[in-house]
Amino acid sequence: MGLTRNSKQGSVRRASSSEGFGSASSYSNTSSFGSLADLGNDNSPDDLGNISVVVRVRPLSEREIQRNDDTIIQVLSHEQIMMRPDVRANGQSAITGSQSTFNQTLTAKSFTFNAVFDQTATQSEMMEKSGVAKIIAMAMEGYSTTVFCYGQTGSGKTHSLTGPPHLDQPDPFSEEHGLIYRAFVHLFDRLKEKSKSDCTYIIKASFLEIYNEKVIDLLNLSTFKKPLQVRWSRVAGGFYVENLFTVECEEFDDLLAVLEEGMKNRAVGSHGMNDYSSRSHTILTVHVISELQASEEGVYLSRHGKINFVDLAGSEMTKKTNSQGKTLEEANNINKSLMVLGYCISQLSDPRKRNGHIPYRDSKLTQLLSDSLAGNGVTLMVACVSPARSNLSETLNTLRYAARAKHIRNKPVVVMDPREALILSLKREVMALQEENVHLRNLVDMEKSVNNQQRPSTSVIRSATPAEEDLLIGAALTTPRLGDLPTQEAQELLHSLLQENRALRKENTDLYSLREALLRQQEAVTKQNERLIKQIEDCLNNLSCVFTDLGVFVDNFCSYDWNIGRVQPVSKFESQFQFNLFLGNIGTEYTYNPRASNWTRSVQQYIDK
Ligand code: ADP
Ligand code: MG
């Protein structure tokens, strides 16, 4: 694919085609950072590590206005939003005589988020107040960050990320540019500011799409026919997409070309395979690799930060749309990944469950977002909602989903290769020893004692043998400087310095052996992990057969929307068959007794904290 952009500033070069989207959670932790919880301000200790959630309410659409749909959303403050389905726009009650006031769907509900944007919020306000600037700052420091938009189809996800559909040929001054374009501008502004520091930055980008559980590279059209594989990286300790193009971007325009190329190919794909643009998830990843010179001998410390911009597909309801055949498969796959995502969020937000098994492997989307959701990443969720009464249940689901995501706690750490950190510490040891040697050599005045022979290089560290040590002491005692000291005292001083030197040398050797042992240990653990993962995959494959049967059952017998629930098989015994169905914050347990051929049901309510 010729990825060149005829712009005045630069061209896009392909950098690599191996590990593109990946995480690196196994890398060592050098420092941790707070969350975006407070967005533009200083971190508040209570919110450290939590996923940051903002909500954007779009204006009523033309169609909604034409059919006199009324607004059921009130934005109470910068952080609070209220659903008032009980009141009509004209102030009259929406509850008719036949409806009970206890009707759940018509009850007013309020939610608090990190920020709430009403119908009038502009794209630039979104950029300023949603916390994206902080996400960029953290990516530049080496954190793995994610901005993801969630909401029903037509709620404004793509609008918030990339702008309205007619913004195909971006006018650089358009007010309509979404968060991605604005984030690119902000990133290159920050890079320019840092251009005089010791740190050098390399920017790379990739753009992929998940459609029908298949990963398509939006920068490589051939993958429309042959999708890419998601694999587990032993080295990085996370999932990545094999053979995904990662393009090096030297200039702002290069990054913009990646965005344009991906958006264009997404459209090309959608013509060839029906209009699925809102039925696929897209992930645009900007890698920010920084290199800092850590010592004068050319030791560099590299950090690998990244920003994932995720545009999730809108949820589809198979029952409502009467989907069949291919459309049904599409809808089920969209729902599957959203359902798995919802389930992962639900597990992660529950302190009792977050340390248990989180089923990231159940969908491509959750595999690729695992690091952002609960690993070492920093995540900003932009929940998009429609204000219209006709979308009441979807809006309520989105707000509940978002409220749950707010409870997830991440452990943001800078991605840094542990070997680089170890080498750096060993280098420091070596430098300390070299200084020690120089000091000793000065004391004994080697130049005199070896009859004006050339002084040995101080950069080579070699252990002095006991005989050499005696010689050194002897030589030192004959020099005028040390000779001024009483013999006993000078001897003791030199002994202590040599002992110190020996200890440092030993410590250095120990560190090297420790490093070797660590590497061997790491390899053994990785191998063991791979075996376990294989076993888990086998188990999950068996489980998914059960899951499919249950899915058919739920689809046929339960009147719930797929996008808000998840069927979790619990156990399969001879005498009974049990599974849980999570819908919003209601957990329903179904038990099937084959002997009696009947199902029993018990309901548990989870209280959102
Ligand atoms: P989604 O990606 O969630 O399916 P879109 O972003 O495509 O939805 O939005 C659907 C339509 O609504 C588009 O025409 C978009 O331009 C418009 N829209 C969405 N959000 C806003 C907003 N905040 N202001 C103006 N128009 C919006
Ligand atoms: Mg969209």
C-alpha cells in the first residue's frame, strides 16, 4: 500500500509490520501516576487509578425534532446528569393514570461522572475539559492510555472522536474537528516544546477495525480478505495484533494521513461489505516512544507510551431488529464483544471479583483493551447519549454502564524494559568502582612507582590479587603523600579502601548473576504461563459450546437486550444446569433441572457504589 501523502510537510513512512497494537504489562514499574479523575486539575487521592468517565449528550436530531420527541435528560452541573422520564418537556407528568408511579423506567435517576457535557458543548470544550490533554501528557511519560467512546448507534461516538461525516477533507481550522484531530495537534505542540530537552520522541501509528470478530488493518486493504491474528506477546506480557502496520510519523501531517487513510479504507470496506461502519469497532493507536540518554557512555532509557482511540460499535438488538442470517451474525458479534466488555467492566468494578478471572479472551475487543481496562493503563471513557425519550432504555443502559466503569481501578505504570533498568543500575556500580580505582591510584601515585610508565586505563575494572594489593600498599607507603602518615594509619586506610573496592566488585558480580537468574526465571514463568493459557483456551473452547446453547436459550426465552447482559455459565452437573445472566445491575441466576425439565430463577440486585 502506498501510504504517501502529498502534503507540504511530509510523507508517511512505514516503520514496521510486526507487533503493532500491544501492551507491555510485564515490564517493570518505574513510577506510578495518578488518574485523570479530576481531568484538568491535580489528582485527588480518592480517585487515583480509577477509570475516568465523562458523558456527552448530543442535541436532538432533525428526525427526533420532527416526530416531537421530547428531551428526558437534564444536566444539573459539570458533573451531574439526571434522567427525567417522568416529566414531559412542557412540564407535565409523563406518567399516565394506568401506570404506577413505581414504574422503574419512568423514575427520575441522577448520575455523577468526572464531567458532563450538555447538548451545547463544542468540540473544543470536549478537548479542553474531558482530560484528553492529560492522557497525552501521560502517554508522553510512557503510560499506556486509552480514550474510548461508548453509546448506542447514533449517539455521537464518531462525531466526538473524528467529527461529523461531512468533514472528509479536513479544513485545519474547522471547529468541527473531533478529539482525535485535536489530540494530534496537542501532541505535536507538546513535542515541539520538548524538542530542546534531552529526550527524543518517535511517533508511530496504526489503525485497525474489529468487524465480526475479525481484525482488519485499515492501513492495509489486503486484510479485508485475510484478517489478522491477535496473539499473546511473551515479551510484552499482553495481546497484540500480528503483522499490523505501524507507520512512523515524523510530522503532524503524517499522523493525519494515517487517520484519513484509515477512515477512507473503513468507508471502502463498508461499501464492499454493506454499511457496517457503525457495526465495527475501530482502534487508532498512537505510539509515543521516548529515548532519554541515561549516561554519557551511550546508555539510553526508552519508554513506550501510547494512546488508543477506540470507537465502539453501537449496540444492536437482535429481537428488536428481527436480524437474521448475516445481519444476525454481525449483531451477535457486536453484542458479544460489547457484552464481554460489559462483563469485564462489571467484574473489574466489583472489589470482590476484580482479582478473579476476567474473561478478556472471550472477545477480540477485550483482548486488545485488557491493558487499558485493568492493567497498567490510564483510561478515559466518553459515554455518548441521546437526550430523546425514544432512546430512554439505551440511554439508561449507557449511563449505568458508565457508572460501573467509574469504579474500575487501574495501576498506571510507565512501560520500561526491566533489562534496561538493570543495566543502568549496573552501569552506576561500574562508575562507582571506576571512581574508587582512580582515587586509589592517585593515593599510591602509580605513575611514580612504575617509573614513568604509561598509566593503566582506569576504565578497565580488574580485581587486584592479594599480592598486587600488598604491592600497592607497599608502593603507597613509599610515596611522599602517604609516607607523611604514620605507617600503621596509612596501612589501615589503604586496607579499608581496598576492602570497600572488593565489596563493590563483589556486589557488581552478584548483580550480574542476579540478572542472569532473573532472566532464566522469567523464561521459565513465561513457558509455564503459556502452558496455562493453552489449558485455559481449551477450557474456554469447551465452555463456549455450553455458552452457545445458553445463548440460543436466552435469545428464545428471555426478553432482555443482549447488549446489557451476559450469560455466565456457572456449572453443569448431572442433576442441574446453572448460569447467571447479568442485566444492568441485576444478576439473575437460572437453574435448569433436566429431570423435572424446568427452570427456576432467583434475582440478585447489585448496588452501585
Ligand atoms: P455514532 O458514531 O454513535 O453511531 P455519530 O457520531 O455518527 O453516532 O452521530 C450520528 C449523527 O449525529 C451524525 O450526523 C453526527 O454528526 C450527529 N451528532 C452526534 N453528536 C453530535 C453533537 N454533539 N453535535 C452535533 N451533531 C452531533
Ligand atoms: Mg459511529
